[in-house]
Amino acid sequence: MKPGLDLDEAYRKENLGLVERGCENLVAHIDIVKKSGVRPVVCINSFYTDTKAEVDLVRKIAELNGAYVAFSQHWLKGGEGARELAEAVVTACEEKQQFKFLYELALPLRQRIELIAKDVYGAKGVTYTEEALAKAKAIEADPASRKLGTCMVKTHLSLSHDPNVKGRPRDWELPIRDILVYRGAGFIVPVAGAIKLMPGTASKPAFMNIDVDVKTGKVKGLF
């Protein structure tokens, strides 16, 4: 599906086969959270177009893969519609967890990247441009950089670097085209695929001009 185009007829009626295929991505994300030692909560944000059979299938798949599952219609019923979700979150929070990080800071950068690519995204390996490889080697040789965390940058539309690849892709490699270092924030940032970075905010971003008049309750500074 692409923004602006009409939905294909296959999405306008109950299709449990498509729902099950789509849940491959859901299961992948459940597995990612479980790697941290935390049991995830899956919220089924149900709308009037969803059939009972579709909702039941999603619930079954999520539960079979070790997640708490909650049905939610907060968009329709407000807080009451999110009660089941709230209770599931409370239950998950009360459960004894065995939280763990994916890697230790002592792990060299390229090993971290490969670990994230394989264990989180499901890739079979990592490739580097010449520029990215040179930067990785320089960072690994710098003792100060070993204390920095790693923040991967790639598309949110796929587990892979390619936004057109859906589901749970397998047998692919994650291409790292650049590596950025933000010492103030404390992160090394490998950049994967063709993802574009958002520009940083100015020294005085526009939101600083927005406020609420306490006397009238009106918002000011938006225009």
C-alpha cells in the first residue's frame, strides 16, 4: 500500500491469510523485546473494519509467541476503551524481569553493529562503504569512543534497510554507508541504507515561542 492510493480490494474484506503473513513482523518485534529479558505487551488497536476472527488471530499469534495481549478501542470509548491495555501493562510491570543489554560497551563497534543487525533486524551480515569502514576503524582505535553507545539509523518501514521489504526478511545484508559521532549525546550513529537524517534544531527552536495564556487558556505563538 502507498499513501494516496485506494486500498486494494484484498484489504477491504476479511482475509486471515494476509493477517497471518503480516503477523510475521509482529512476531519479530516480540522476539526483539524478549531478547532484553522483558515480556512485551501487544496492543490490538481495533477498529470497526476489523473482524472478530482477525482480532482473535492476532491475539492467538502474539500469545503463542510469549507476549501479553490487550484489546483496545480507546479511540471509540476513551479511557474505558483502554482499560484492558492498562491492566496488561500493570501486570507486565509487576512481573519479575531479567533485563539485560544487547551488548557491553567494551564490545568493539563493528561487532556491536553486526550483533544488532543479526539479533535485532535478522540480517545475515553487514557491509560497509569505504568511508564507513575507515570511520569504524578510527572509532575503534579511539579509547574515548569506547564509552559511547550505538544508535542505529535506518528506515522504520522495514526490519531491513529497504522500506519496500515487508514482513520478516531473511538472507540479506545491512549496508552501512556512514558513521556519525555525537559526543555530546553520547552516541555513535551508524547510518544504514538511503535513510535521510532530520536537520538539527536551531539554538532557539520555534516551540520556545509557544505558550498558553493562563488567563484565557488560549495558545499563543503558533502563528
